[in-house]
Amino acid sequence: MRPIKLMGHERSLTQVKFNREGDLIFSVAKDSTASIWYSSNGERLGTLEGHLGTIWSIDMDSETKLCATGSADLTIRLWKVETGECVFTWEMPSPVRRVAFAPDDSRLLAVTDQVMGRTGTISVFNINYGGDYTQQEQEPEVVIETRTDSKKVTVAGWTANSEYIIAGHEDGSVSKYNSKTGEFIQSVQAHGIHNEEKVVSISDIQFAPEDGSYLITSSKDKCAALIDVESLEILKVYKADAPMNTAAITPVKDFVILGGGQEARNVTTTAESQGKFEARFYHKIFVDEIGRVKGHFGPLNSIAVHPDGTGYASGGEDGFIRLHYYDKSYFEFEYDTERTERAIASGTT
Amino acid sequence: MSSSVIKSWADAEDEIPSPEVTTNPDGTKTVISYRLNTKGQKVKITQKIREVKVKEKVHPLIAQRKNWKKYGKEKNTPPGPDTRTTQLGEKVDLKLGTSWKEIEKQEEETKAEQSAQLVSTQRIKCRTCGGDHFTSKCPFKDTLIGEANSASSTPELAEPGLSSTGKYVPRHLRKDATGNTVARDPGSRDDSNTLKVSQLNSIVDEDMLRNELFTKYGPLQRAIVVRNRETGESRGFAYVTFMSEHRAEEALRDLNGKGYHSLILHLEWPKKRK
């Protein structure tokens, strides 16, 4: 396959994301502009200008009318995707590390960092779709503060019914909160238990593309874990040989893609081949690593899969987004056991 | 998707006849157009076109978004990907399989081998034997160097400053006119096999010494007739180095006091020898 290189950012990427139909790619980087790209040919639709610092996260609603960006300049901005206008700005007490629209578009969560003497929080805002979107409430509807028995939240996302928020913590645990009341429901230690790694912070959380009934977390402890949303049971663990920054579940095929690599600060002191800057494909069920895609010359910070399962985009510390569309062989790949099972099934019916 | 037919670029030219479009019975169109080439000549272009409408069903939202105007840094840029921000990358392979690690390892090994071969064939060439190793590691180092030197001695006569390979040879290492290397530093010279031959007739030269007088005693390492610097005339004595001391002794015993070209030879060990 021949990737399309998207080179609109001047600094390392922090998040890339496809919209629901997969025709647009949203990307944010440390250079304080967000870019929106057509996924079919890599053409840039536009940039979102206005932030004054690193943008850590971006998310869009299901119809791609609005998108929100969370930045280190202590603001969350809401943008009209069609025109690139900023329609609202929320002032936050500390840098915003993650934003996510609820699947029903009614609310937006924002994870604020635990720095500058502030407690890390998950704030939930109501989104008002009336008028020209500029009438938003400044105050969050719900604020979930870091529990005393836990470390700060690093990433968070919504369950499919918009009822619960699943959060990944710095100590490698994954917990579930009621999004309406902010009530803590349960927690599981998902990372830091599979090996001896000291840094176990959860770096990414992505939900299953089909129904959101399970999710994948990636962690600096060189593992990724597949977790059931309902029970928070750890279903599978994928082990890698470098800290992982991102993980995604592919639709159509039963794979997961992991991305990461050596810490950015060590990159200049070692050879490129040592950096492990590859997208790793694992079989979702058999947990084997089944392939790698080279290309980046820095660690991968974010991977997003096309909702149709036809490709994926990866954003790296090197400042490039690489957009891949799979070859035919990708769709034909099967384990021998899968093939025989299918043959038996088709033979009996 | 909306599709628009691109009109012929030749339309703009006014002195050129407008293109004729005829519809063929099989549904294709024949377009005959004219244009001027770079030499100003009129060129007739006949194109056969089959129009195929490709219908692509997309989500209505996607179709809507396709027509959005660009904004931000992309404002006022023409439609289509901008090469400053969007480029095709190099081909990458994704070979799925449980044994991908082994395959990759093998590939890397073969690559390393190939590059090693390239290095050895392209870059390293032994100066002694021409093989693909360093000169210092040549297995024929001891045997071939002498030959290589003697081989390069013949063409040197024409151009005393240059060796056969065109490299500069310092004066003290150059061969003299007779093909001998004259070692100028007497201290380092091994004189044990050398005899001084005096009372030579002035007509005697090195060739005569080698081929007549001392043929019995094997090939000579060196034979030098000392000559007058200005006239080149023999001063009547010569130094002769034999292959071994034994040979030199034989020659001294046999030839001392014998006549050669009307004169009685006098052979002796050189003075420095104790």
C-alpha cells in the first residue's frame, strides 16, 4: 500500500480522528492549529486557528457539524466544521488533555490536567444546538474530581448509550463513572499488572467501532488491553516491546492496531531501527502480532481507523500523518483455523 | 456525484476551426480538433471517446461536505490536494501472518548480505593481486610484490620520472638506465655479495658483465659500471652483486688475475667489508 503523507503540521501530532462517515480526518498537534482533511485524497479542507498553545485533543459530533478542541492554553473551543469558525470558548482552570462528544451529541466531556495546583477533573458540558451554536453554558453540568484513592485521569470516553464515562488513570486503572451524577461505579487495574514496568499511565482509550461494547486501552507499560465496557473485565492483553501511545480496534477484520515507540526524549540518542516506530497489527482474538507498518521516524502518538475498515491514519511525533488504505491481502488474511472453521460451516449448511 | 465534461482546450483559438463531434453508431463519439504545435503548424487531432457515467453512492452528508469551501490556511487555494501539505509516500508493505518476524529477519539478512557483497565488489580492490580484499591482507603479499615491481620496470625507461602506473617515483627509488635500482644510501645496502671489479676495459658495460663475464655465476642482482659523470665513459671499475656470497667467492677465486678484453682483472671485496 502507498500511504498519503499529510504534512500540514509543524510539530508532533497529538491526536488524529476520523468522523463518523470517514470522509474527514481531524488532526491536532502541538503547533496550536487543528487541520481537517478529506480522507479520499488527502486534500486539506481547512485549519482551525485561534488556540495559543498545544492542542491535546479533538472530537466531533456524529453529524460533523461541530468539533471541539482541548488545548494547553486553558481553553476548550467549539468550532463549526463547515466554516472553521470558533463559535464558543470555555475557559478552564488547567490544560485540557482530552475532549469527547457523547454519542448522542448532547454533551461534551473534557479531561483537565492535574497541574498548577489544580485537581484533575472530568468536566461534562451540555451542548446547545440552538441558533448558531454560540449560546453555550460556561459552567460544566457535572465535574468529576480525581478520587483520593486514585491518580489523575489521563484519557476518557463515553459508553455507547452516553450514560457512563470510562476513564483511564495515570496509575494504569480504568474506572467507570455515571455521566449524569458523576458517581463512581467501579474500577479495574488494567495496566501495570502484566509486567514490571514502572510507568503505567494510560495513553489512549478507543471503543469498539461496531457497538462500543468493549474498548481498548494503551499504556506506557508496553501493553494494550481489551476491556469489556459493562463489567470492566480484561478480555485480552497485547504485549509490545516499547511504550504504547495509542491503540485502535479495526472494523471488518478482527485486528487491533497499536502505535507507540520509544519515548520522544530518547529518540535523538538512538538509531531509527531501535525506536520501534511502527504501527503494529495484532489479531484481536489470538493476541498474536501479525504484522507491522513502517514509515514514521518518530513514535506514533495517535492512530485512527477508518470507520469502513478500509484504512487507517497514524500521527507521529515526527509531525506527519500517514494515511493508509489496505491492500487486498489485508482483507484476505485469515488464520488456518478460521478458514477451516468457515469451510466446515459452509459445508454443513 | 456531479460530473462535468471538460471542454476542449482548443476552443480558445480563433483561427483554428472548432472541433467536429460526430456520434458513431456504437455509442462512441469521434472528436476531430485542430491545434497549432510549437512550430506554428496546424495539427489535426482525432479522438475517439466513450463516455461512461460512473455512479457512486455516498452518504448525503459526505456529498454535502465535498462542496464546502476551504478555510483557515487553505483559504483561496485551488481545489485538489496541495503538494505542500499532501504527498504520496513510498510504498510500504503490510504482510500479515504469524511468522512475519521470521520473514522480516530473513529479508534483513539477505539485504545485509547483498550490501556486503556490493561493498566488497565495488570498493575494495587489492593493489597487489586485484582481488576483493585489502592490499595488506592479500594472501600473495610476499610472493607477488616483487613481481609487480619488476613488471613495471620496463616502460619506465622512456619516462624516468614516472612509473608505469603514472605515479610519481622519488628519484632515489628510480631505476637507472640499465634497469637497476640504485640504492643511494650505502649504509642500508647489503654488500656481502658484492665484488669490486677493477682494471676493466672501458668498452665493457653492464650487459657484458652480466652476459659474458659472470654468466657462469648465475644471474646478477646488480651490476654497475662506474662512469664519468660528464662523458659517461667507464672509469674502469664496476660493482657486481651476486645472488649469494658463495657465488661471489667463486667468481673472486676464478677470475681474479685473469685477462678480459686486453686487461688483467682485479677482483676484491669492497672496502667497507671487514
